[in-house]
Amino acid sequence: MPASNTKPLTKVKAKVLRALAEQVFLGRGVPQDDAEVVADILIEANLRGHDSHGVIRIPKWVVGLDSGMVKSQCKPIIIREKGSTAMIHGDMGLGPVVARKATSVVLQKAKEYGIGMVSVRKASHIGILQYYSQWLAEKGVIGIVMTNTESGVAPFGSRQPILGTNPLTIAVPSGGKPYLLDMSTSVVARGKIVNALERNEEIPIGWAVDKAGNPTTDPASALEGALLPAGGPKGSGLAIMIDLLTGALSGGSVGSGVGGTMNTDQEVTKGDMFLAIDPGAVGSLERYVSCVAELAAEIHDSAPAPGVKEVLMPGEFERAAKKDRLKNGILVPDDLLDNIKKLV
């Protein structure tokens, strides 16, 4: 069982880490614009306090690129389109590059029809989902993004890893910075357990079970066993439905058939769904934004529970983390940093 906090960490400025990430992808033939997009989404994850989706992902994506299962240069195209919906084939490209096209298309659909839905297949892991939902909310629409991942989560009542962490994000326009929810349907994202393993730290009881179905604090045993669904049957049920809205709808795979998200040297078979809703097409954008502000004020003014300093709206934790890390730097394990430098 690992001891806590035994791996040395170094604080790195965001612009330095971003430049380093860009160089890794440029060195593998990724075009400049695409390398910048991929690096930006990785650094944004670190800045927002979600290190599990930050530069720790670089070695995995490099494996995919070097194996040929992920293309350094891709041309995602719309292969089916009807009204407010579209299907995009990602051409086996880097997920953020394909997702950039998907968000652009779904925004256009929402502005034209009031609502847009884009399904994506054959694209690698798209990174932290809130990056895309926030971009949509900043354009004045409600942004919803979801994806399915390789199996690693036990359905409620089981100890067998059949489901993915199958995350979901929802972002809403607020007249200022959007409020956003970004959550895995497991207690935590699998990347957080990988991050704990990378840092040689224990994980809390309740995150996962070992292969025998027993609770564990060892991240290695957790990865060999199964993560647990958030909220028991609620998270389990939500994960199942996300599987069917992403993998099944895109023509990809579901359950234990999903591949290519963690094991990037395998063909990617997951799916992504992008939804955008124009509040102005349904009612009044001004009224909607007013309601967002009204609810936010009520949440902020509510009496904190014992031991709680302040009550936050979804997404405010990330804002605070980004402000701090832009000023003070991002903590990166020394061995991970050395590994990334070697990949340049």
C-alpha cells in the first residue's frame, strides 16, 4: 500500500507547461493550430484543479500517436446531417481537435434551430468536458457534453467493472462567467486514481473496490478492481444511460466493449454527444440569465453548514483554482515532468 506524499513535486508556470506540451505534439507531426488546442485543454484542466485530466494525459496520447491508432493529422467530417442533428466522424484524430469542430457545429445548429445535437465517433479522449460546455455557454447557449469511456466502474450491486466513468457536463450562460457542472458518474474520475498512483498516494475508502469486491485505499488495487458509481444506483443508472446516448447513438461501443480511451494503442470505440440549447429560442435569454443570477444569489446567501466557509455555485471551485494556479504555478510530479521533457 503506498505511503502518502512521497513523490517530489515541482511548481511550473502555466505558460511554460503549455509550451512544453505543444512541443511534444508538434514533434509528432501535429499541426500548430491543433497542437495549441490540445495543449490548451490539458493546461486548462491543471489550472482548474483537475490534474487527472491535465498533463498526466500526455504520455497516454503519445502512445496513441506513436502506435498509429491516433492520427497526428486528421480531417473530421460530417457524415450524416438532418435538421438540428449531425454525426461527425473524427478520422481517428486527437479528441480535442475533433471536439473543436463538434462544438462549432452544435452551436451553429442551436442558433439556427433553437437546439442542436452532434454525435461524434472515432475520436480519441477529448479531455476535460467543461472546456467545451463553457465555450458554448460563453456564446449564449446552454452547453451539455457527455462521453463514455473504457470499463472500470462496477454497476450498482456488482463488483465487475462493466461501465466507464461516463462523465457529463452542463454549463449555463449567466451574463458573466458561466456556471458549470462537470462530473463523472463514478465517485471520482478514474484519472484521479491514476493521479494518486502517480503521486504514490492512498485513495479514500468509498472510491473503489479491489478484484474481490472489498473496499481499498490502494490505487493500484482499485485500478485492478472497480471504481464505485456516484450515489449508488443513481450514478449507476446515469452511467448506463450516458453509455447509450454516446456509444450506442454514435455507432460505437458500450459497456466492456469500449476501448481506446485509456489504452490508446487500441482502436477507439467510444462516442461523444454535444448538445446546445438557445434559451432565446425557447423564451427570453434575458429572463433566463436573470433566473441564473437569482438562484446564484440565493445559493451564495444561504447559511453554510458547520465547518463550511461559503456555499458555492458549480464551477466556482474551478475559477478559484485557476486564479491561484495562474499566480503560483501548477504542481507537477518530478518524474512526470521529466517524462514529458523526454517526449519532446
